[in-house]
Amino acid sequence: MELNGGILSTVLEGVKRLAKPGVSTQELDRFAEDAIRQAGAVPAFKGYRGYQATLCTSINDEVVHGIPSKKRVLADGDILSVDIGLKKDGLFSDMAVTIPIGTVSDEILAFLRVSAESLEKAIEKAWPGNRLGDISHAVQSHVEGHGFSVVRDYVGHGIGYGLHEEPVVANFGKAGTGPRLQAGMVLAIEPMVNMGGYEVRSLKDGWTVVTVDGSLSAHFEHSVAVTESGPRVLTHHHPGPGKKGEAATA
């Protein structure tokens, strides 16, 4: 899974380099599919429950599951959440990052930084003997402590031979509750964070999820193994927004 995660991280780095004003989300999707297949893997999302793309590309108030399209052209000041997964040798890998497009405000960069930090805080709790609620609480406390909100309707998950496995990894909860973490577990930890309220709704396309109040949303994700020596990020790079106008690091 770590080898697969390395492939996925490399593909996402390529997507980030291409994600500039004037580029369509369909162009990003085509690049990602070609790169994944050239690596001897297959896109994990394409064909999943009828989904027809390699990437989920969610812009601004879109939380998750935005569908790539030639009509969706990135503009200066947008933020783009890219969710990407692959399958190789029977094993899945899954990750996400939110990218500032062109120049965005310091306020938005701070929002992205807090969102990315919440994933780091959650990963730090992925030790054997801790409880699932420790991960959930780490996200919620960090996000809400900075005045933002965590999405309740969508959650992280286990991952391995299936794209979505048990357990459910919520981004909100009470520390010290839930199942105990055990060495060998692999979790897709993925905070979805809104600048405004946590309420979301689905669009008529049946996939795209947006914030009810129209506020911006960010999404960061890593596939993380619980090991005796601590959490091991299988999708390699730690998240965090770049400098002003630069893409966030996956």
C-alpha cells in the first residue's frame, strides 16, 4: 500500500502543477487517469457506483464529489479540492488535497492551513491502544478552535482490499471513545472543513456536495497505517498549504 501511495502522491503532484487559472477540471482528470494507468494501476473512483471520472474536483463551496468537466475552468482566487484514488495489485490508496488557484487571500490561506493541520493532528493519534474517537476529536477540536466547522454527513474510512472499509472515521467526536486502534489497521483520514456552518446538501447531479450557506470548503486526506512504532503515512507527503499563490502540499 505504501508503494501504491507513492504512485498516487506523484500523480497528485502532477495535478497540482497543472492546476492554474484557465485550466479545466476535465484536463486535470485526463492527466490523472493517464498517469495512473501508465503506472500499472487503475483509477479507484472511475466506475465506482456509476461515477465516470478519475478525480473528484470540488471548487470553492463544493465539499466533495465534484465532477470534472470541460466547462469548469479554474479562475484566479478559487480553491480546488482534489480527491484521488487508485487500485494496484488488489490494494487501494486514497488521498486528497485542497489547492489555492493563483492568488488567494491571507484569510483563505489561513483556513487551508488550519484544515491541513487538523489532518496532521488526527494522524498523530493513530497509535495502537488509542481509540477511534481520539482521531475524530483531534480534527474537531482543532477546526472549531479556529472558528471553522467540520462536515458531519461525510466521513473517513478504513481502506485496504476495499476502497471503503470499516471502521467509519468521523471528523467529530469525543476523545477516549470508540474502538481501540490496533497495529495493522489502515485508515483513510479525511477532514472536510467549512469556513461557515457544517450543513451540506447534494446537487441534482447526484454527486456534488456543497455547503448550505455557500461558504468555502476544504478537504485533506491521507491513507495512514497504524503500526507499533506509530502512525505511518502511506501516501507519503504531509499536507499543508504552500506560500501565497502556491499549491498546498499533499
